[in-house]
Amino acid sequence: MDKFFLLVEVLGYLFALYLFFKKEELAIIYIPVLVFINNFIDPAFSAFIYYSTISFLIVNSIAKNQSFYKKNIFAVLLFLYFLVLLTRSSDLVAIRSNAFAVFWLLASIPLIPAIYQKYPEEEIFHEVSNAAFIILCLFIANVLMSTVNHYAPTGMYGISSGILYGNLYAAGFNILAVAMFLTVMKLLMSKKPIYFLVVIVAYFFIMLSLRRTVMLVSTLGIIIPMLTLLAGREMKKFILVGSLIAFVGYMVYSDTDFMNEFNERYEQRHLDTRELGSESRFLEYQLLYNDMFVYNVYSPWIGYELLNSAGNYGNGIFGLRTLHGDLPSITHSGGLIALLLYLLMAIKAFRSSLKATATATDKFVVLFCAIAFTVFTVTGRFTECGAMILLYLTLQLPLSIKEEEIEIIAIVEEEKPLQQFAWINN
């Protein structure tokens, strides 16, 4: 696995160089790819190189869009607020990884619409769907290599045989659901077999991970794009693609060990005896309320300490388990001030996308993102910035320049010389 990881890591940094020289400000679209690579490899290079590479690409994009902050002022305010809260941190090294991830996310949210509004929708979707496709290909490669080499150091849910996922763990899977949605959209537009193959293989690998939220959102990531065909009255394509998916699904079910392995993992995880509503992540809200308003352990306005919840809430009732839900985690980090800014930031992003929707497809994009955002907010890990940045990259797709807008711009540009000539004659 070491050779595989080294190869992927080196290719990742070479890809970053390519992004800087060839993609320029559009390099931000591929940040999730670089983050995902770091999630499943054992890095051979120092963390400093990794943090510097992604930070440099984001700063370079900001330099080309200096008024980006106007697109979502709440994200910028939250960025600055968290910077101030860093001064209260008792152990910066312990929170370093999550802190970089959060700051990258907050910087990207206003930057994405600033960039999108300068490019045609076809070009933006091409780049975003390419990033999603690369992520799914990397996921498949990692699963195959981990399975062949029996590599499962994380031991997620006790899975130690069959299909394995290597270092990929828990919320690291979230990005796959959004990548699935984008790749299915690309499949329906391009009809290339490679996209179908990657979607099918990645989907069945995801289903065997037993990550319930990712399984759910990934399934919606196939269903919702299919609904765009019905909205566009493309019934023949809907029937053709739907039949093909059903046929391949049946073949996998009947001719492979997929169902046996799925049932074994399902029983091993005891999902039939676990009610979602009784899980500890839903008790976090009550524990934080007691900490802040009943026992006054820390300020409800500024929270306890940035990204340092392990053992520091609920009188340590869950030991060193960190807060899982995004809302309690953000509140614990920065209090009600941070929570309000975070919600306003998300509302602003969704509102701007909704206002820009021009087609049924645009609306389905926003619908999928709303579902994914809600699910991942409840289950948590906004610090998984690769998934969150890809989600916002998808959400803001309606903001890119529409074809009719390009035509209007072209007409205006053609009329300008005529107007100037008329002015001279007058």
C-alpha cells in the first residue's frame, strides 16, 4: 500500500501544480480532490506542504477575485470570528487539521459564486463534474488496493474482510454522495459508458460501507438526476437508463456475493436494534443547553473553545468522544454568535442559488443540496471540508452564466462600436 499511497500523493501534488498554471482561479473546484487524497493515504510528505498547497491555491483565487467577500459576508465574518477565537485555544496543534479545514471552507463559500459568475454554465459544470468523477475513481482505486492487500487499519464497524476501505473512515465517505450526484448528472448528459461503470461500482462499494447517511444521499444522488429526465420530458432516456440500472443491479444481486456480504455487515453493526433517534448525537443538544444555561460551565455567547469538544461537554459523559452534530459543534466552538453566523451563511448561499434557478434541473440541484446539507448537518462533521466544499460547488451551479446571458452579452458587445460611431456622428 505504501507504493500506492506514494504514487497517489506525488500525482496529487503534480496535479496541484497543473491546477495553478492551467486552471488558475478555477483550481478551487478541484480542492475537494486534493483533500480526499489526503483522507485515504498515509502521507509521505510533511503536513506543512499539504496545508501550504491548498492554502496557496485558495489565496491565488482570492487574489483574482478581491471583492469575493461581497458574495457571502457572513462566511467572511465567521472566518474572522474563528480567527479571533484561535487566540483562546489551549492546544493549537491538536486542532490544526480541523482548523485549516474550517478556514478553507469559509474562504471558499463566498469565493465560489464570485468565480462562477464569470464563466459559462457548461464550462463550470464540466470542471465540477470532472472533479467528482476523479474522486469516485480514486475511491474505487483505494477500495480495490485495500481489498487486495487486506488493508483495514481503521477497522470501521469491525469490517476486516471482504471489501475494505483502507484509511477512509466515517465522515470521510460524505464526499462520495455529492460526487455520485454530479457524476450521474454527467452520465445523463454525455451517455459515455465509463461514467456508468464508475457510478455502478462506486455505488455498490458505498452500500457495503454501511454508512447510513452516505448510502441514503448517494441513492438520492441517482434518483434525483433521473427525475430531471422526467421534468425534461425525456421519457425514452428515463426508461432506458432506469432499465439498465435495474438490470445491472439484478445481475449484481444474483451473480455476486454482494447481498451475503451486505447482510453480514448489517447484522455485525446491529442496525436493526439501533434507533436513529436514540443515538448519542441527539443528546448533545440537551447536554450543551445544560452546560450553557443551567450549570453555566461556559459562555453561551462565545462557547467553550474552538474545535475542542472532546471531553469538554456534558461533564465528560461520553469520554473523549467529540461532538458529532454540526450545530452543537459550532455552538460549542463559538457560542450562539458562531451558530447565527453559520446559519446566515448557509441561508445566504441557498437563497442566492434559488434566485438564480432558471430550469427544472437547477431546482433539482438545489433540492439535492438542501437534502444533503440537512442530513450532513444533523449527522455532523462540517470539518470534513472536502465534502462541504464540493456540496457548495454543486449548490452554486445555477449562478454560472446561462447560455441566453452569453448571447445577450455578445449582442451588447457587437452594438458597442455602432453606438460609439453614432455618437461621433452626432
